[in-house]
Amino acid sequence: MDLLWWTYPFVQRAIIGGVLIGLLTAWVGTFVVLRRMAFMGAGIGHAAFGGVAVGLLLGWDPVLTATGFCVVVAWAITVVVRRGALTSDTAIGIFFAATMAFGVLLLGMLQTTTDLFGYLFGSVLAIGTADLRLLLVAVVAVGAVLVALHKEFVALAFDAEYARVTGLPEPLLDYLFAALVAITVVLAIKMVGLILASALLVIPGATALHLSRDFRTLLGIAIGVGVASMVLGLGASLVWNTPPGATIVLVATGFFVLSWVFRRV
Amino acid sequence: MMGDADLMIPPDVPAIRLENVTVGYGKQVVLEDVSLTIPQGAFWAILGPNAAGKTTLLRTMLGLLVPQKGKVEIFGRPPKQLGSWRRWIGYVPQHHQAALVRFPLRAYDVVMMGRYPHIGLVRRPGPEDHEHVRRALKRVDMAHAAQKPWFSLSGGERQRILMARALAAQPRLLLLDEPTAGVDVAATQSLYELLRELHQEGMTVVVVSHDVGVIAQYVNGVACLNRRLVAHGRPEEVLTQETLETMYGCEAVFLHHGGVPHMVVRRHHKP
């Protein structure tokens, strides 16, 4: 590819999509890191495989089907953990393996040559205008919830038990947040694939935690790292012809390592 | 917003009432058949050795644990129906879950969380809320540390910030779980002095502690716990040699200094 790679419409769409997804995953992901729910992100990413399979089998939109499917799985995990039946790592471990196995089984029945590779590793350069519209709606919707309930989500992350004792609707917030994580991870699949989606959720927040002790600054740094990883990763993958999803995740990891070396907190 | 009538707690209902409460995890019973009434305005200590079920009792009182048998009431209502009255509960937990994480908040922000139930969803803190936070910080003698990061505070300082968080809510009922664990003698003394002041201002205070010696001089009611309720009532009536032996086995020694009842829990050291 020549040096004017950013002038191609499909590259521009990929960059816009990357910025939106980078913003969303870093924002939600900061809370995920603080709530120590990183494994939840990874679990939901894999569960999305089951959702995609259901969508393909029924002829529904795979991304929307996977979104619904993952929200249900995230809620199921939350119910099991809240009832104290299983610890969260065990619950997530069981649910994500089961839903992924379910997906493999369904796709075996389906016997199509659908581009599974795209769902596993992302298909960033195939982002269309419709995808961008959906993304924009999701960013606005999830962003609105995060802005409106910012202080409640901080309280939930800091001390859920205290929130519950003093009368904040803690169970409701917990389920709502699980849904936000599920939606965010599914949207990130288009970018980096379901195997690497959780990285986008975890790395920016973890990076920012090295650099700031003020919540708002931290959130700003996380979003900056998320968006920058997307744009730089995409650019690098186009210039050097490397797989975009993996490149993006490795750029984000680079930021994390740098933040660790130059950590201030 | 809710009407004033909904915010008023009738003065004649007990702050906490437990009736034949049995709590367990699966088949393991932690608390058995506990009946206890703590009136509003009381200053109570829940005493007992380690693993007596003190924290379980506190969590049951807060509605965090649902008993297998029996009835729990806070301000005359079952915990699930407390609704907006929950904002009048202050709670100082023992082992803080966020203590291990480098949580990006300043002490001030943590105390402000005590105001959240009053501020309401979506809304932002107003001048009145900031005033309550400043007053609470002053009260626990941490005004100087308001802008310090939460994770840079020592264990004792964190405890005081969590105390300020509870006070910022202007609670009618304040429950503390082992507030003096790992805190030095001077800090323990000043905490109990503060609790006494709050009690004198009309707050209901319930402290869980294994430290029988100091607290008995401050409270006007004790509940001695060892899986079952061994005894409860006024400290001078309850804290007898007999009760303490039932509660602690042979480790307890009851001393009288003049007219003031006082006791220590002696560990048996074999030479």
C-alpha cells in the first residue's frame, strides 16, 4: 500500500470505527479494571461465539444476535455469583466454555463457509457505513448511561456492599453494568475479534492506573490510550501489512509497558 | 423526591429487632436462635470471641444476610422494605474490599460517597453535601488529609475516613464492625469518645468488638455472643464472671476497680 493509505474510504471507515470502539472499550474498561472484572470481559468475548452461531443459524444479524446473547450470558453469570452459588471466576469459566462449545456445535450443523476467521480475529477493514451507524448509536447510548450514573458506578466499584446498605439500587446497577460490558465487548469483536476483545477493555484502564490517582484524569488517559492504540495499530497494520486486531492489541500493550516503566502512582 | 412523611422514622420503634434469628451458610449454622431488641438512641456493643458470629450478626442486621429462620426488623421494617430509610443507616465495615486496589479516589471523594443516598441517582453533590463532608472530616480529625489519595492512607486513617463517610450521611443508626482492630490505644480511645458524643446527640450506635475491656465503659447495652446469645442487657448486669466464662471459656477474668465494673480478657500463658 502506498503512503496515502488514509485516503481510502474503507480505511477512513475503519479509523472512525476504531476511534468509537477505542473510546467505548476504554471507558467501560476503566470500571471493569477497578471492579476486577477482567475475566468477565474475556468470558463474554468467547460467549459471543455462541451468539454469532445462533445468528448465522437463524439468519439474524450476527452482531445484534451476539449482543443479545452476551447480555443474557452476562446476567446469568451475575445471578449465579450474586446468589453466592459460585465464585465469579468459576462461573465465568463454566459459562464461557459452555457457550463457546454451543457455538462450535451449531456451526458444525450449519456447514457453511462463513468467514469465522473474521469473528475470531476481527474484520476491521470490512467495516461498512451500517456498522458505523450502529456503533455510533451504541457509543451514544452507553455513554449516556455512563455519564448519568457516573457517581453510582464509582460507588459500586469502590464498595458495592456499602452502596447496598445505604440504599443505592446496587443490584440494578450491577446488572446494568454487566449489560454494558457485554454490549461493549461484542462491538469490539468487529475490530480485533472475539479472542482479543477483552484486551481493549482491560489494557487502557490498567495503563491509566499507573499514571493518575484522580478519577477523571484516569478516565481521560484510559480513553486516550484506547483511541491512540486503535489509530496507531490500524496505521501500523496497513503500512506493514500485519493483522490489524493483533497489531492494535500489541500497540496497547506497548502503552501499558511504557506506563509501567514511567509509572507515577 | 419523596415526601417528608416517608423520611420520618417513628421515635417509638426499636432501631433493631431480631426474633429467633438463625443464620447459616448451607448446613453450617453460624448464629442460632438470637432474639435481641436495640432501642433507638442506645449505644450497644456486640461482644464475643473470634468466630462467635459477630460479623454475621451485624450483616444480618443490615439485611446483607437473610436468616434461615426468624425475623429481622430495622426501624420496625423488614430490611427489604426499608426503601429510602436506608439512607439513615451508617455502616463502617471492617476489612475494606477496595483497600487492596489502588483506587483512584481522594479521601474527600470517599467521604462524599456517604452523601450519595441523599443526593439521589444521576444528580450531583450540592453545597450542602460538601458542607456535610467537610464537617464529617473535621469530626474524625482528618480535615488535613482530605486531598490525599485513598490508597496512600494508613489502615487507621482509612478507618477514620470510612467513619467520616458514614457520618456524612447523618445516620440515625450507626453500625461499626471491629472499628479498633489494628488501631493503637490513643486512636481507640478517641474513637470511643466520638461514639459517645454521637450517642449523646441521639444517634443509635452499635459496635461489634472482641475488645471487652475498653468498650464496656462507654456503652449502655451489651450483647454477648457465642453462636447463641449468651446474655444481653446493661453492661454492669450482664458482664458477670459467669457470662464471660460462658462466652470465652476460662480466658475471661472480671475485675472490679472500686465501684466501676471493668474486665479484662486474659490469655492463658503456660510458662
